[in-house]
Amino acid sequence: MDEKALYWTSVVFGVLALLLLIANVVLIDNNHSLQHKLMDRQQEINQGDNLGRLNQNLAQALAQTAVRDDDNKIRDLLKEQGIMIKNPAKPDKPAKGRE
């Protein structure tokens, strides 16, 4: 091959290598952006799970308080949120003075 052909071949391969380098940098940057978005979404999911457990515990505590104190306001509040409280069978209270 003559020197001119070798020169242009090396220029073409050099430009091709440069284009591949630029494409690689762009793909790496996009990959990092997607990873950050994914981590943010996963964090929101994890927080949602924690909030779900907290909401469940809060609803249970309110329901127990409503049953224990026979509080109709709390029952109505829970009912508005779609939470139904079953009335437990109340044991007979012993008469005062008798044991």
C-alpha cells in the first residue's frame, strides 16, 4: 500500500475510534442517569412500604381505642376511611359489690 492510503486508513480508524469513544461516554452518562432514577423510585417504594405499615398500625390503634372506650367519633372516622370495626362480644360485667 502506498503511504497516502495508509494515512487515510489510519485517519478513518482514528475518527471511528473517536466516535466510538463519544458514543461510549454518552451511553455511560445515560446509564448513570437511569440508575439514579431507579434508585429514587426504589427509595419511594421502600418509604411507601414503611408508611403502609405505619398507617396499618395507626388504624389498629384507633380501632382498639374506639372499641375499648366505645368512642363513636373514632368509629365514624375509621368508617369514612373504609375501615370497619367488628363489635367484639362484651363479657357480662359482674354486679357491683358481688364477687
